[in-house]
Amino acid sequence: MKTLKIAGAVLAAAVAAVLVAASRQPDEFRIERKVVVAAAPEKVFPYLDDPLKTQEWSPWEKKDPNVKKTFSGAAKGKGAVYEWAGNKEIGVGRAEITESVPGKVVVLDLHFKEPMDGRSTVRYELTPVAGGTEVTWSMWGPNSFPAKVMCTFINMDKMVGGELEKGLAALKAIVEKK
């Protein structure tokens, strides 16, 4: 009986420690990666502004070859919508381009519906640099309490940032090949 009380107290202390650690997580997350592509911004831009072309380099497209996709709204640019329903790795969600400035920036409203509901903003920014275009891929949004708890165990910057790096490398390869 005494052993059960001790085990219960240890478990309660562990849960309390996780909840305290989660409460200290920031209220917003931000993940950002960059790459230089040896091409002018005008050559890179179509791969960011067109949901059909985004599929060519997106790291998430490779995680579920049987993903169900729906495209609606504008064909590209502001108002273009891409919805997906996939396996547990990519879940269910919707991305809509909310801002598109040719050769400069594309902004999306990203709504994950499953496995966990969440909203974030994605921004692709193109900056001319020596040797080509610096592409900055950033993602940010509110950090819900369940997400904060998850972040006490998982480094989201490393996990999601690694996917952004894969995507940028694939984008670079595709654009430079053409």
C-alpha cells in the first residue's frame, strides 16, 4: 500500500512538472529556414504561387502517395486553395493563398484539421542576392496548450524545420534543373 502511495506521488509530481514546463512554453511558435537558389525570383515564384507546382517539391507530398487532394478557388495566386486528406503523417487540412506579390512573397493560411486542430501562417519570401534568390520559408502561429505539452517532449523546430529544409532543397534542385 505504501509503495502505491509513493508511486502515485511520483506520478503526480511528474505530471505537474510537465504541466509547469508546458505553461512556460511561448504562446506562439515560429520556424524558419532559408536557401539560395541559382535563379532569378521570377523563376522561383511559380513554384510557390501555384498549388499544383508546389506538389513537385513539398516534402509532405512524399509522405503519402495516396493522399486525396482537392483544388478550388483561383488556379494560382491569391484565393488558390489546396485541401488534403492523408495518412497519419500528413493528416487532414487546408491551405489558402492569402497574399501573392509576383517575384517577392506568397502567404498562406494553413489550417490543420487532423490529427490535431491548428492554424498557422506560412510565408515564402524571395530576396535577390548575389548568385540568385534567397528563399525564406517561415511558418508561425499560436501555440495551444496541448501543443505546448507536446513541445516539452518534441523539438518542433528541429522536426518541422527539417521538413522545411528538405522542401527547400527539392525546390532548389527543381528550379536549378530547369
